[in-house]
Amino acid sequence: MSGASRRKGIALAATGAVVLSLGLAACGGDDEGSEDGKITLTVATFNEFGYEDLLEEYMDLNPDIKVVQKKLGTWEEHRDNLYTKLAAGSGLSDIEAIEGDGMPAILEEADAFTDLSDSEVDGRWLDWKQAAGTSADGKLIGYGTDIGPEGICYRADLFEKAGLPTDRAEVAPLFADWDTYFATGQEFIKKLPDTAWYDSSKGTSQAMINQLEFPFETADNEVVATTNPEVKEVFDTVTSMQAAGLATNLDQWSNDWVAAFQNDGFATMACPGWMLGIIEGNAAGVTGWDIADAFPGGGGNWGGSFLTVPAQSEHPDEAKALANWLTAPEQQIKAFEAKNTFPSQVEALSDPALLEATNAFFNDAPTGEILSNRAQAVTVQPYKGPKYADIIAAFQAAILRVDEGQETPDEAWDSFTADVERIG
């Protein structure tokens, strides 16, 4: 599902799992009762899932069902409401959307949610997407909605000024791997020293972490964040590239970061599908944006969500049926057409409506085909144990302190180590 705040909202409260464990034995969902013999189902989402027209269609197809959508602006708001009602033991909607980085905490409390396993949905999702919604004992807790396959978005006009190729097919080799990407950036800033190569250290570090299988925790949830040489390599690379002038010193999503879209602040950025709308909104009136069918190191995914059915629901069978329908390939294509939420369903990835989609703002790039290719290029997803969200937040906070000159890289790494020790 598209929207910046959802993807930046990765920092779950450290006490999240504890909060979830409170009051789970209590019952009683957010049931608004029945009207005229109809069953009322509530669906709680955040930001944009593209469900408004779909829910109307579902009610037309099922006249005995009334669906009420409850939508909050950000994952953070939704998360806080979710945890409060889980702790209270009542008040949750029949369907609750969960942001991808929030799923590990939910899976730790799988008994508080309905097992959605069903032969009808076997093979519906990309393998790594379904695995992210499945508990350790094999319960399918979340039906996958969208994903965030990544390409690299770039300013073709700035590339031309720097003497670089501008056609996306010729640009793609420049993004073949991280070494090539950074080397190209070093050449770029020699020609245009007032423009950074990429938008933020935080965004780039997120893209690199997304390609590690066990960055912060092992499969047994042992914390290895500060001893994993791959994590240290990402930290050292990103902080050294910032020192070399390739990155802005801006906090991603800050007002200054938004303003940089208008003043030639940077030339490239890691670009999951939902970022296209963010760029278009922030860069209104700016010409030259394009997207290449390439990502350093092959593939990467940033973002995506799930639908769950809390055990509190008084209508779990009906809620499961609605969640099933909403996440079927046909409906996910409609959601994509409505809000550019990129589907996670295997069948949807080959749908002509997706593959033929273009984006005028990005030089009429075939964004549907490009992002479908990028989705199928993803081979690794980071394991996200119960402490993942807190650790990635601490990791990026350390990088930001270097960007802002508050700490040296060595000091920031020591601070990150201390933060991880406190997280446990």
C-alpha cells in the first residue's frame, strides 16, 4: 500500500510484545451489530489501501453484509489503537491491517488472531510474502496486500548535465550493484558538486539492509545486530559515502528532505513502487524524473502490509471471507488502479492491467512492467524477529546522528551498540 508514513513507521514500541500479551483471553470484537438482518463487518486500515470502491462492490455482491471502513492516516496511529484494544481485550475491528514491519510482533501473539489458512489461497502470494504472514507453527495469520519492489528513480535531466546516459536502458547498468552505484555517484558529484547523488543515508541503508537475510536476529531470535559483519559493512559504507558527499545530510521525510525535491537536492533514490506517488507530489512542476528497471544487487523489497482477523471478531468466518476476497488477484489489480498499491499476488504480476501501466510523470515509464520485474527479482527478505523494528530504528538513528554531525561514525556505532544492549 502506498504512503510514506507507513514505510517510515517501522519503530514499534519496545514494549509492543508485552502490550500484546495483556488481556488476550478476553473476548468481544468491534462489532457494530446487525441492521435489517445484515451482518456488519468493520475493516480498520491506515493511509491508502484502495479499498473504498472495493468495499462497495463487496456489499453489492453480498447484500446480507454491511462493511464499515475505519481509516487512520498513519501506521503509527493505527498501531497504537490496535495495541490498546488488544490489551483491553475488546474493541478491535473484524479485520485489522498490519504494516509489514509490525507483523513480527503480531506473529508472536498468533493466538490473538484467526488462522486464515485455506486451500483456496495456497500459492496466491509470492513465497516470501506469505512466509512473512505465517507464524512459527505454520498458522497463516496475515493475508498479504501490497509489496514494495524497488527500482532506482533518477533525474534524467541532471544525468544529462553530468554527462551520464539518460535512457533508462542505458542507465540500468549504472545501478547493477552497490559498488557501481556509488562509483557512478562519485563521478556525478565531480560534475555537479551542489547536488547529492542520493536523497538520504537512511533510505539507502534501509535498501541495503533489506537485502540481508538475518541482519539483526537469527532464526532463533538471537540478537546479532552488533556482531554481524554485514550490518557493520552497511553502516561503514553509508557513513563513508555521506562523508564523501554522495548523500544529503537530510532526515528522510523531514521538511528539508521534501524541499530538496524542488531545488535539485539529489539525483537518485531507492524507489519502491509506493514512492512514485511521493516523488510526484513532492516534485510537482519538476521535469526529468524516470525509473530504471534495475536495483543494486538484483532485487529488494521495502514495505507492504497484511490483513488479519482478530480472535475478538464476532464474525470470524465472514471476516475471513472478506479478507480473502480483498486480497484475491482480481481485487488487488483494482486496488493498484485506484491507489498504485503494488500487488503481492503471483497471478496479478502477469495481469495486462499491471504490465501495461505507465506513469506520465516518470517520462511515461512502463512502471507496471518494471515493478513486476523488480518484484520477481527479490530473492532475500530480511528475517524480522520481535526486536527487528526497534533495532532498525536505532540503526537509522545512529546513521542520522552522523549525517547531522552530532557523532563521528565510531561514536555512532558505539551508541548503536548501547541501544541494542538496552533493547535486549
